[in-house]
Amino acid sequence: MIDWVVSRALPSGILSEQLHPTKREPVGASPLTWSYATLLLAITEYFDKRDQLENVAAE
């Protein structure tokens, strides 16, 4: 999911509010703060879970 989001950012790295359903082009407000916040939350949760799994495997 993270790769999918990053691959749809504009060349400048800006994330738009929405993507056109068939053209996959940015639609709506750009940049949009909640888009970045949601991406950062997903990344943070990913690393937290990875760390938990590594700790369990090390035990």
C-alpha cells in the first residue's frame, strides 16, 4: 500500500486528495495534509509491527 501511494505522488512528491478512477491522475486539492498524515501513520504502524515481530522472533 505504501508503494502504491508513493507511486501515485506527483513528481514533486505532492499527494493529491483523490485520484481519477480510470486515468489515475490527481484530482482535487493538492497538497492535502491528511494525505501525508495518513501515509505517515501507515509507515509508523508498519515499522511498529515489524519491530514487534522481530522481538518475538528473537525470543
